[in-house]
Amino acid sequence: MLYDITLFGVLGSRDSVIILTDNDKLETARLIQSESAPFVKRIDVINLDDAVDYSLIYALEPADLLVLHIGIESWMGRHRYIARAFDKPEGIASKYICIRPTITARALLEGLDTPLEVADSVIAKYTSLNDDTPIRVMSKAGTDITLTPYSPWAIPYITNAPGSNAYLPPAEVSYSVRQGSACGIIIADVTVGELRVNNDLVDNFGLVDAPVTLMIENGDIVEITGGAIARKLRRELWKLPAACRKLVEFGVGLSVMTPTGVIGIDESIAGTCHFGFGSGSGNDAPIHLDVVVSAFSVR
């Protein structure tokens, strides 16, 4: 496995790359540099924690690539002025790839090693669901829920045109969910995502200690059972407005990775799906909470 970014960047021997990084991600940025270097004209790393001048990024041509690889503290703090997930920093003409700021070194390696055919096949399968046609989602752990999806969105993972954007590792294809359409049971057997209220962290949760069972009626969570994580999740959610318990998203992961307990990674794992609650699908809520389910099928 290699930390090679050139396949996703669609780069060749005439193209240049600049990686913007920080102290937290410098080691993996150097690995990307060394393992991608044989395939491009040049690849430079600029550590934003040390650099006074990074104006070279504005000289990159449309076929070149700018990579942003910084940690979550930089993303939310000292380098937030340049942090862009799905659009480029202002003034950039080149291709642009943002690497998930919460990614671990192992997950990044696994994600970059994901065959494009895996992500492509998931995209082809799950963007073909018909808008506003009910589906049934089931899993080996016991998930059995019907819902009505609409407006699929696949996060780009290849910069296949000059000046285009992507997000790595390959993340997800997701659907909004019609309000009130979901009924059934979700059994989250992988991860419960962090709970933030207006960006203030309440709990990280993470890998489940026991399967978390969410009962859904008319689009709302009406009960949560399971182990310690389930009990705490129920306690915290019931302190919040009812809008926080509404099912608003159904998503499917694209990358071959090992579960970590970090929701941004785990919801991106191929072979899993996730359900989002709170903000989204026209629902106004101060949270967005995801839970991840393994070994699922859609009918």
C-alpha cells in the first residue's frame, strides 16, 4: 500500500503538486510527497505552522494540484482561514484535494489504497435509487427500516478535469430523507458519531460497546436501547429539541478502511451505511448525529 495521491489527482509527469500541511500531519504529508514524486514533475510540502510565505500555491496551473492536509485543531483554529472541504481557497486555479482533517495515518493509507472500481461501483449502484421511491434497508445485525430518499449527492474523489475539486479518502454517497417517511428499526453495530450542539462537544461516543437500537416512527427516534453508549445517547438526545431526533440522511461509504470510532472515517467505509439525525433535509436542528451500520442491503 502507498500514500500515492496521483491516481485520485489524475496527474502525470508534467504536473506539479503542493501539499499544505501542519505539524500534526507533516509526517503523512512527507510520505505522500515521497511516494507520489516518481509520477509527477515536482511535489512540494509547505508546513503552515512554519511558513511565512505560501504564495506559490497561486502560481499552480489548472492541471496542477493543491492538497490541503491539516489536522482538526488547525482546521477549526489557527488555519481555518484556508480550510475548505468541498470548494477551493479563493484565488486557486489548480485542481484541489482536501484530505479529511480527522483522518488517522492508517485510515488514510487504507483509503488511498481503495481501488477506484470499489468506489465507482458503489456510486453507480446507490445514485441509481429513484427519488421519492420508498426503500427498505436491512442488515445482518437486524436493521429493518423503510424510508423515502431523494436528492443523491456523491462527494467527488477524483480531480478528473483542470481546476476541479475532490475530497479524500473517498467518502460517501448520501440521500436526504423525506420528513416523516422513515419507520422501523436501526441497529448501529459499528459507530455512534460525536454529538455536538452548535459545535460544542457533548460526547465523542465512538465504537459501540454493544449494538445500539433506535426505534423510528414517522421519521423520529422514539426509543433507544442497548449498552452504556445507548443509554447515554438517549439521555443526551432527550435533553434537546425534538428536531434533533428526526432522521434526515441515508448514506453509503466508499473506502475500504478499518473502523476507528471516528465518525468521519467510519461512515466512509465501504460495506457500511449510515443514518443521520438532526440538521438536514429541511429540518432545523443544532446537531447532526450519524450512526453506522455494517453488512446492509437495500430493497
